[in-house]
Amino acid sequence: MSLRQDCDVIVRESICRVLPDEAVRRALTGKVFPSGKIYLVSVGKAAWTMAHAAYKALGTRIHDGIVITKHGHSQGPIGQLTICEAGHPVPDENSFTATQAAIDLVTPLGADDTGLFL
């Protein structure tokens, strides 16, 4: 390979390694959680892709969850997770409603439960 080809490979691999879904997949692979329930909260422009990766890794082990992402960034349902689109960078009413829903979701967690924040 030429130096240019080597550089192209390095750049492509570097970008793939830092993609949000890939980072979540790597972080959750082989992860052992306490015996309680897993609750997922995913927030931001990459919230849907991160939550999707978490769901692919953990599936129905996720008891409940909410995904709060920018308008137009949801790519459909993810299991039983609640998907909320909201304003970004300027919050809108959906932002406040979804944030309260996330707070309500994690408030009753017990000592053995896991809050997975992405």
C-alpha cells in the first residue's frame, strides 16, 4: 500500500471507532450489571443511535427507557423505549416535557437498579 492508502485506512478506522453507536457497543459488550432492572436515558443528537446500539447489546434486559433527541433525528421505535424529539440547540416545550419524563423515570430506581445514561 502507498502512504496515502495507509493514511486513508487509518482515518476511516479512527472515525469508525469514535462513532457514538460503536462506542456504546464496545462499552456494553461483556458488561455485567447488578441483579436489578436497567433503565436507559439517552440524550442528544446521537441519542437515537446510541440507544439503538444499547438495545441491540442488551435487548429486553432494558426494563424501560427514554430517548431525547433533536427534531428529525429519530429513526423509528426501539423496543419499549419512549422516543422524544425536542428542540436543539434552543430548548422547546418538548425539551422540558421529555426532561421531566427522564427525571420521573429514574427517580424510583433502587440500590440494585442501573441507570444507563448515554
